[in-house]
Amino acid sequence: MSKTGGGVAASELRELTSEELVLRLKESKEELFNLRFQMATGQLDNNRRLRTVRTDIARIYTVMRERELGLSLSPDEVDTEEDATV
């Protein structure tokens, strides 16, 4: 994730493996926890970052759910399908 305040694109997330998505989700949740803590103590400078991180978490969950439903494939599944067709 970029630290400039911008979120992560869904297409960028679709290129990650399932393990990387879980790791990214964990990192985002930790960041959200820290941001909420900063907000409660009055140390948060950028309120917009809270919304961006929440949106990123939602995007990660969406990509994970797409894979569950078979709407999109993870990069490691695409590699195995290409090997099977060759």
C-alpha cells in the first residue's frame, strides 16, 4: 500500500496470491487499529486515511470472495491452468 494516502486498486489486488492477500488484509487491519487509536488520542493528522484503509480492506475481501465463488482466479491457479492446456 502506498503511504501517500491513495488506496490500492482492485486490479493490483487480483495479481496477488491468496497468501499475499491474507497478509495484506492483516497489515491493513493493524493499520486501521493504529489509526483509530491515534484518532482517539487526538494524534491523527489525516482523517482521510481512515476511510482509505477501510476501503482497501473492503476491496481485499471482495477479491477474496470473487475467488471463493470462482468469478476470478488467483495467479497461481492461472499458472496451473496454462500448464494443463499446453
